[in-house]
Amino acid sequence: MTAPNELRLLPWLGPDSKPCYLSTDDRGGYVSRLADNIETVQLGSAEELMKEAFELVDNRDANLDDLRHLAQDLASALRDVLRVAASRGHLLAASECRRI
């Protein structure tokens, strides 16, 4: 079984907006694959949003409501990307410890 320090931070929130973790030795299991797929979608969405953001910011005719909506979307995307980075960093550190 996975050691407590090797729990995987999942890319979604649980009840009361608390982080969800996965404890498994099977990196190819259903929940692991689902998490991998969701992380891929989140990173792709953030990349597309970043492109849209540069276009909107360069548009001198952009209105305040569009900019507010952009800021909300960017904040959500940043939250997701940071969660992915934390999860992958933790997995990398855990796999490095197993090699030693």
C-alpha cells in the first residue's frame, strides 16, 4: 500500500472544497488514469485561456465585464495548474525517494 507521504493529490476538490487524495500502488488504475486525463484537460484549457487572455488584453475595445470574466477564468485556471504542479512534484519526489 502507498505510504502516507506518497498520497496523490487529485485534480478535483471534495466536499467542503477540501483536497482529495488517492492512495494506491497502481499508477495505471482507473482513478489514476482519470486524474491523469483531467490534469491533461486542465493544462490544455489553461493554455487556451492564456492565448485568449493575450488577445483580450491587447484589444483596446475590451469592456470591463469581459476583463472581469477573464480574471475569474484565469484565477480558476491558475488554481488548477498549481494543483497539478503540486501533485506532480509530490509524485516526482516520492518516486525519487523510492530509488534511493
